[in-house]
Amino acid sequence: MTGQLGEEVPPETARAWDSVRRVREPVAWILLVVTAIFVLVSAWQLFGLPGAPVPTPPRPVAVATSAPATTAPSPVAVMTFGLRASVVAPQFVAGGIFLLPVLSVILAAFAGGVTDRARQVVQAAVSIQAVALGLGLLSWLDALGAHVRQGVWFIFDATDLAAVAAALVFTVAVLRSRTLRPLARQSGDFGEDDEDFGEGA
């Protein structure tokens, strides 16, 4: 009866599913490219490279006092690394930074089987996530040390950093899985298993 049910699947449905399976890997690469561009633009802003858009800090509130007013340098004119970090830090832990690489890994390694270049997709996802996590942690520490923000914003950013770290751990676990190991290493593992089996006999 199982064979009869399998034969009843229309060929049009099988062809449609095959076409969907063929586009999984290109879609995964597109998601990774979008994420990489977002991380690069955020890093460009963080390090204040030429041509980078300058983040605008909040203006201080004027308070009327009897003391003579002193002229302080404008924070926009003196753009410190800590100030840029406080503005850019949330960009490294945005939802797309940890969701899009995970989705690309799921498309390449889980949805409908492993694609031909699934290992390369997962390696690229690991690299992007590691860079985003490192820059996010750097921004968070510098913004925390600069004391340019009030309140408990750093707690929310820390939880977002933890989410990015968890996504990176997941991606590394997929990369180290037996299914995605290089073929040469897998054949070597099989040889070792055969030798052990022979010795046991």
C-alpha cells in the first residue's frame, strides 16, 4: 500500500518541488550577501571611515541656572569612538543579523536535504556571524565605557548579543556535524572504523 501511495503523487508536484529545491542554495547565498553588506556598512560607520554617514547624537537639554554659561565643544564636531559605538552598537545585534544567516543554514542543510555547496554556505554564515558578534561586543564595551547613554540600554543590547552568540553556536554545530564534513575526512573516518572492526574480530 505504501508503494501505491508513492505512485499516486502527481509528477507535476514532484517537478515543482524539485524546482524549489534547486533555488534553496541561491536564496541562502542572497541572504548571506544582504547580511554581510549590513555588517560592512555598520562597521564603516563604527570606525568613521571616509564617506561614512555621521551618526547624530542627542542634543543636551539646556537648563537655566544663575551660573555663567560655559561653552562646550559640540559632540558632533568631536565625534569620539565611544559616541559612534553607542549609536552603531544596536545595528550589529539587529534581528536580521542573526536570523538571516540561520535561515540560510536551514535552507542549505535541512530543508529538503543537503545542497551541493551546503558546507560553503554554513562556513560563510559562521564568518559573518563571528564578525558581527565581535564588532557588536566591541561597540557595546566602548559605548558602556564612554557613558554616553542613560538608563539600562546596555542590558537590552547584552541580551541581543547573547542571541547572536547562540545563533553562532548553532551554526558552528551544524558545520561540525558529520553530514557536512569534507569527503576526504569522512573516507578516512570510515577507514579507521574498518581497522577497529578488524582488530576487534
